[in-house]
Amino acid sequence: MRKKISIIGAGNVGATTAHWAATRELGDIVLVDIVEGLPQGKALDLTEAMPVVGYDLKIVGTNGYEETANSDVVVITAGVPRRKDPKTGKYPSRDELVKINQKIVTEVVENVVRYSPDTILVVVSNPLDAMCHVAYHVSGFPRERVVGMAGMLDTARYKAFIAMELGVSVKDVHGMV
């Protein structure tokens, strides 16, 4: 039986995660988002691309959590990104972002626990440390089943920025954040 990976949030990070997992055939994928049609469209795009490259897996897009039932791993990318307010021209503070994304992550985790009580949670939503804390407390899972993913992203960004600034290949930049 194949593993089941659910990705909550079908924006840029969620869709990229789904693509990455699909090209490695890590398991069947369920892509969830509150925006009607978004996860369905992204799942269809991936489903139609897989035969071209010889991959065989099931990819489903949905606006509910029923399809996520019994997921082995749930990746949470849902949340509001840090964007300028078009009216004020200002970015929300980290505190404001915590309040907004705390509500989103709480609702997501409650649904995940309902449908996949034995899953492993991988939190990607920002601010990461705070959202991991929310996921850990809301889920009631042991700490080894709630993990955050940021270190690699920060390291990748660091290496990319250094390479761009110095005009060298990212392969020539070594470092870790």
C-alpha cells in the first residue's frame, strides 16, 4: 500500500511541495485549499503531467478534509503570506501575522487530527516557530510527530543571495543557517 501525503494549502509553497513529492513518487497526494477550484486545478495539472515522465500515483485536489483521512504525513503550508497592505503600504508585523495564521493553523490542525489522528505533521506556515507551537498544542501529538521545515529554506535563500551578490554559482557557496 502506498503512503498518503496530504498538503494543506495549494498556493506557491503547497503546489511546489506537491510537485516535488509527485516527482519522487513519495506517495499518493491530497492537495487541500479553501479556494474553490484551486487545489482541483493544480492536482489535475500534476495528474496529467505524471504519465509524460512515467510516474504513477494518485493526486486529488479538494476543498475539504475527508479525502485526507488516514494520511501518513500532512504538510501544512496554509496561512496568510506577509504582503504589503495596499491601503497603507505597510507589511503586517510578526505579531499581526501570528494572530492571523494562528487561527488558520488551529482550524487546519483540528481537521487533520479528526481525519488522520496517527499522522506526522510537517509545519511550513509562518512564523514557523509559533505555528509549530500551535500545531503541537492543538494536535496533542507527541513532539516527535510535529516538525517544522525552515532551516533548509533559510540555508537555500542564504546560499542563493550570496551567489547572486558575488556573481558565482550557488554550488560554490557553502554555509548553513
